[in-house]
Amino acid sequence: MNAQALSYDAWTEYIRLYLDNLDVKTSSKQVYAKALNQWTYFLKTANIHSDINLVLRYKKHLLERNLSQYTICVYMNVIKNLCQYLYENQRIECNIAKSIRVKKPR
């Protein structure tokens, strides 16, 4: 399925599946869940049906909120990992976050 055409419900189901299959500490899973809550909030407010640059728009959304560079880095890396997971498990046709650059905090 094309990632840009996923419904909000499909995204939330894939996020649940992703979190269930993470092999990380509980505290790390909580960080991932918090980051993904930001993603789902963004999806609720964005026009996700016609935007081919969904992840880039999300990155811009985070930057506009004046979050710390560390927080943005964490949120974006979680999205990149989610999209890679979905791509590798053939849930989406292409990894829409693959080309997104994330500036590492100093």
C-alpha cells in the first residue's frame, strides 16, 4: 500500500503493530510511543490524502513548534524507523522517510 494514501486508522494500527514488535526496554518503548503520538496528532490535522511529502511536512511542523533539536531528532528517527519497519514488512510500497535528513543535536 502507498504510505501517503494510508488512512489515519491504518497508521494507528501499523503503529500498534510496530510498538508490539519492538525489542527494546520498556522505557525506550515509552519514548517511541510518545513520539508516535505526535505523529498521529499531526496526521489528524494534516491533509494526508494528497500530500506526497508527508514526512517532510511533519519535520517542518516540528521545527515550527520550536522544539529542542534533540526532541526533533528523536521524533524524526522514530518515524524513519517506523517507515523502514513498514517497508521491510511489506506494509507500504516505499519508505517515505528514507531521504529525510535528521540534524543530530550537538
